[in-house]
Amino acid sequence: MKTKDFSQQSALVTGGATGIGRAFTEVLLAGEIGAVIIASRRQNVLDEAARELNLKFGAGRVVPYAFDIRSRAETENLVRFALEKCGAIDVLINNSGLAVPETVTEISDAGWDTVLETNLRGAMWLAQMLLPRMLEQDFGDIINVSSQAGKNGYADVPSYCASKFGLLGFAESVRDDVRKRGANVRVFNFCPGLVDVETPPDEAPRAGFVHVRNMAKTLIYALSLDRNVILEDINIYSR
């Protein structure tokens, strides 16, 4: 089964400038991945994150790209840019996500559409656009950041739960597709509980939270497994 040295790989991380995405970007760089494209809406936040990370890990390894994941045209432009910049995207991390607090009886069309288009449809578009290239090179990893809200319903965020349940279902369909093709493409999902992205790495997380450093450690572990090892949903939460 084909392998590829980590230093020769490139990653695309949506929401890669902050929170879980930032932690994932840092751990990929620390693991000596060749390049990471971080993509989200806010250009100033992306630029500052790229500046800090390039100072820490080496100039030019982090490339910022501003786009709106709710726009198919902007998503297509991102993919085109990423492939032109890196030649291939070996690791796709679908991390963009948001929640709109609304009870079932209060769900608005605008809130529902914003959440589903950001958390689910955007991930579908990126997988749809990048999977053919992964199949061509017979190598790739697709990582989706779902949630325990993708396995359990919560009254105050029904649209968020629907999007995260949907992301797991879509990922299972992608996984079944590559399995039937016999392709060397892995698909796995993070399903965390509450994640602490604010406490410094050397301090204990808030009670009831998993420190984001553990998400990052788990990502590197998952990517380091032999290519013939199947890892699907990763449940990670505090005691």
C-alpha cells in the first residue's frame, strides 16, 4: 500500500487559524508536514496566525486563504489555489463549524441554513472536490470534526446536532465509497465533548473539558497508523 513521507505531504485545514483548527495546524507543523493551508473567513485572523506559525515553524510553511465556506464558487477557488500551491492536498481537515442556539420551536430558516451550510454542506463540497485527486494519487486522509452532538441530541442546539449527525453519515458514505474502490484513502471523525481551547498547553483544562492538546495528539496518532489500519470515529471527552 502506497505511503508518503510526512514531510512531503500538504494539508488543508478549514478554521485553521483558531481553536481546534489552530491546534491541529500546530501539531501537523511540529510533525514536520511540508505545508498547511489554513482557510476561513477572516483575513486578518488568518494573516496573524500564519505570521506567528511561520515564525515558530519555518517561513512559508503556513499559507492563509480567506473564503466563505457557504459559497461554492469561493470553495472551488480555494481548492484550485491549494492544488496549484501544493500540487496535492494529502490531508483534508473539515473543521469549520458554528452553532446557533435555538430551541426546536424557535428554529429560524436563517439559523438553520447558516449552520447546515457551514458545518455540513461545506465539508461535502471539499470532500467532493478533493477526493478525486486523492483517488488519482491513491493516497489521502479526510478528517472531519464532528461532536458528541453528532451522536446525542441537545435541546438548545438542534440545528448544530443535525449538522453533526449529518457529517457522520456523510463521512460513512465517503468511507464506503473508498472501501468499495479499494482506494488508499482513510476517512475518520473526531467526536469530542467539550474542548478547552483557551487554557495554556502546560496547564490543566477547565473541569469537564478536554484540553485541545489532546485532540492534537490524537490527530497525529491517527495519521501515524499503518495505512491498512482502519480508524473511524474517535470519541474523546472528559471524565
